Amino acid sequence: MGESFNIEALNRELNIVFKYLLKKGVPCIDAQDAVQETAIKYIKLSDTIRASKVRSWLIRVALNYYYDQCRKNEKYQFTLDKHSDEPEAMETPESLVIAKERSREMSSMLNQLKPFYAEILLLKYQSDLSYDEIANLLGISIGAVKINLFRARKKLLKCLEETRHDES
């Protein structure tokens, strides 16, 4: 093992990756599997990974592992449920039902997009990452992030228009 390998730092980073996967809507058991596989891969390759890129590398590997498992099982499920400990102010049963329905509709539309487009939209709008952070995480340029976000929003808008057209 190289001197850059620090088990406590790795555990902290893996916990961040685990929480990120849960926030993306990955089921807990799948997130645990992805983090475990990522840790094993990191231990094997730790000498070749730059210290400044460890977190983005871990997230990318964990997401890729999860997507591979989804492809094998043919199940892409993105959810927009907020996992928040803060109670919403003045929630009514009607507002909860409406919010849940909107979340379900949005998840359904995201599932109609290419996985990369869904991922980049979630990184920007659910995880509130900057263009720079997304570029570093995905290993692409900031320009590519902007272009792909534009395309993803355009496709999402098309899905929304088709859904509204089908309802009328």
C-alpha cells in the first residue's frame, strides 16, 4: 500500500459516497454493495489515484457499479424524494399528495431519459452541484456539462409536453 492510503480518510469518503447514493435514490442495499465494491477497487488501485481526485473517483466508480448492476437487472429507478430531517412548515395532506405525485411524475420522466442525462440533471438540480463540481465528478469539461444539461433539459421538457398532451 502507498503512503497515500489512510483507512480513516477512506472511511470518511466512503460514507460521503454512501450518503450521495442514497440521496440519488439508490436503495440502501444497492448503495452498500456499490460502496463495498468501490472500496475494494480503491484499495487495489490507490497508488494510481491522485489525492485531489479521490472523492470524484469514488463517486464515479460507485455510480458505474450501480448502473452496471441496474443494466444486468434492467432496472433504472431515479427518485426525487427528499430525505430530509426537517419537517416542512404547514404541510397539509393535500400538499403532501400533490408533492408526492409531482415527484412520481418527475421520476417517471427522468426514467425516460438517457441515464447520463438523468444523472446530470440530478447532480445539478437535486444535489445542487456547480458546473465545475459536475465536470470534475464526471471527468468532462465545463462546456460539456453545460451542453449536456441543455440537452437534458430540452429532452425533459419534451417528455413533459408529451405527458401533458397525452392527458388532454
